[in-house]
Amino acid sequence: MKIEEVQSTIKNQRIATHTHIKGLGLEPNGRPLPLAAGFVGQAAAREAAGLVVDMIREKKMAGRALLLAGPPGTGKTALALGISQDLGSKVPFCPMVGSEVYSSEVKKTEVLMENFRRAIGLRMKENKEVYEGEVTELSPEEGESVTGGYGKSISHVIIGLKTVKGTKQLKLDPTIYDALIKEKVAVGDIIYIESNSGAVKRVGRSDAFATEFDLEAEEYVPLPKGEVHKKKEIVQDVTLHDLDAANARPQGGQDILSLMGQMMKPRKTEITDKLRQEINKVVNRYVDEGVAELVPGVLFIDEVHMLDMECFSYLNRALESSLSPIVIFATNRGICTVRGTDMTSPHGIPVDLLDRLVIVRTETYGPAEMIQILAIRAQVEGLEIDEESLAYLGEIGQQASLRHAVQLLSPASIVAKMNGRDKICKVDLDEVSSLYLDAKSSARLLQEQQDRYIS
């Protein structure tokens, strides 16, 4: 009897802070559901965010900005991620933190500009000559090594493509074989190869294999119609930063000096304004001709109070640009000084920039909402916890913070297993809460024992 191990289709994903957020959890009419898509509470903020999603979809919010303001641990980052989930993968979403701009290598405004352009998409439609079909054969042919060594190298690759109308056998360059390996192409996949550039794109697995136990096939597609060699409209999604980077990179050859030059080249190089202006001209021309379509995405700047006056004045100008994404800021600060100045302002943002923002407030969670969030987190992390322990953890969250209560779940489950239980009990929570202090308890301890510490 032959037994083979197969790879499971269940992916072991790393559980992150906001893994449970799957969207904003709104009804079709835009009203928030009490508990949906991983979201609990924050009804007004979610409804406001839902309107922002609708405006982005209708392209009525380009160049505008939104500020999510509220105390720590009230779901500001979760709201931004919910917006990104509702917009879908075709709309660019670029997250960053305010402190990212302080780099010794690159100017602050350059970091902001780079992220601005990452958040603006360009959908290009082109009619290209392609070879498309289901792969029926994939056999690399080996020849003597061109470098004169003992090993052999791929001289060419024979590939068979099949459509509804017929089949074709192609003899391809070894560089295309590299592209086929990169795309993980196998016999039975539907692919297309651009005849001019040799670019390879894997569309999916042929639906003829749908009856097989093909666990790793992520998407089945029908056999292409028409001939193998044809003209096809290809839609490509790129960001303006992708275009900047592609045009800034020197087009090196395959000789040893060019390869060395590429390796020695510093990884972070600034893209000049002149290059960006040229790209903008080409992009605008494509848009006017109907070849391409601009897709303003979302730039999310967390901890916006970390930016200084230079960054804020740059943001003022950038928001007025014709090529501007939707910018979402988040901050947990009240009235404080603007970084690098003596001037105080709400949220640490200058008043002239605040004037441009639509402000959405997030509220502190109540006891019942905290318990619901903790139950969702326990479910996402695959932990078992009884009702009494969940209520007790909710109390800890009320006294300390929701973040602290969430962080106690994993160590409590380990303590429970060490004590021979699968389910987290109140005793386990007592043990881990005595081991780990929250910020408030630590601050209180510092005040009591001030003389023991160096100040």
C-alpha cells in the first residue's frame, strides 16, 4: 500500500494584532451592525468610515484627508484596516507611521512623497500579442555550459499550449524558463506569454483538474477560447511609485561589470522631481487617451503627531496636487505642542492643516464591548476560555487597558496547559496578571519607589 503525504490547504497564518478585522461590518444601507467583521462598538466611527469608502469608490474624495482621533486602544488602526478590507485588493492601501520619516539616508519629504505615490494606482489596458492556453508539456532542454564549465545549462525550453480551438508547441528562450519557474507554472496551469517582452503570467489552474484532489490549486479557470496565438486586452495594476522605481533603475546588461554595478549600488536612492514630473506627464497623457485609469488609493499615517512643521507644510501642498490619494491620519494625542515648535495645537497638528481634515472620533470601549472583543481574540488565537474568566479579564481591561487584557490571553493559555487544562481559568489569569504589570501599575510603582531609580 502506497501512502503519500500531501500538504494541507489550511495555511498557518501568523496571528497579528488586527487579524480578526475583516471589514467595517456595515449593512447594505451603511448602518453599522453591533458585532460584525470582527468589529465591536464604535458605531458612529464605522458609519463615517463607510461613507468614506463609498466616496473613494465614486472617486469623490481624492486629495481629501480624514483624521481618526481617540484615546489609545479604541480601534483607530482597526478602522483604517477595515476601510482597506472594504475597498478590496485593487485599490492601493499604503500604511506608515509618523516616525518613519526620520531617516538618516532620505529626506523627510522624500519619504512622504514616496508613500504618497505608493497610494496612487494606475490601471492600464493594452492590446498585446500573446500565446495563451493550458500547459500540456513543459520540458527544459539542456546543452553544454556557455561558460565552459563542467555543468550543463538550459539551452531552451519546449512548452505545449492548448486552447478550445487547437494546440501549439513553442520553443522558448532560457530567460523565459526562469520566468516560468518564478510564476510556479506546472502542467495543467492556464498561462499567457507576451510575444514581445516574453513576460509570463499564470492565470490559474485549468478547470479540467477540478475533480482531482489538487489541494494547492487556489483558483480554477476555464480553457481559453480562440487560437493559442492571439491579440488580447491585458489589464495591469501598478502604482506611481512602481513607475518611478522602474524608470530610476539603470538598465544594466548581463555582463559581469553591469551585475557588479547593480550589486554595489546603494539600495535607497532618491528619485528626482524631474523624473516624477516626466512620469506624471506620461500618466496624464495615457489617462486623456483612455489607455489608463487613475485609481486614487489610501495613505494611512498612524501617530501623525510625530511629524514636524516641515512635514505638515509639505502635506498641505501635496493634498492640493492633482495626483493625490486619500489620506487618513490617526492620533491619540489631545492638545499638545507641534513637534519642533513651541506652538500648542489640537492633536499636535497645525490649525491650517486641521482645517482641511474631516475628524472622526473613536470612543473608549464599555465593559460589555471589551468582553466581546476578548472573546473574538480568544477565538482567532484558538484559545478556550470560560465565561467567568472572560468577565474577569474584562474587569482587568477596564482597570488597566484593553491592550493589556488581550496580551494576557496567550500567557494564560500556556499556564493553563502547564497545569493540565485546555481551558483558561480565573486562577491562570491571576497568575499571569501578578507576573506582568500594566502601564498604570508600573507608573504607580515608580512613584512609590522613586528613590530607588535614577531620575
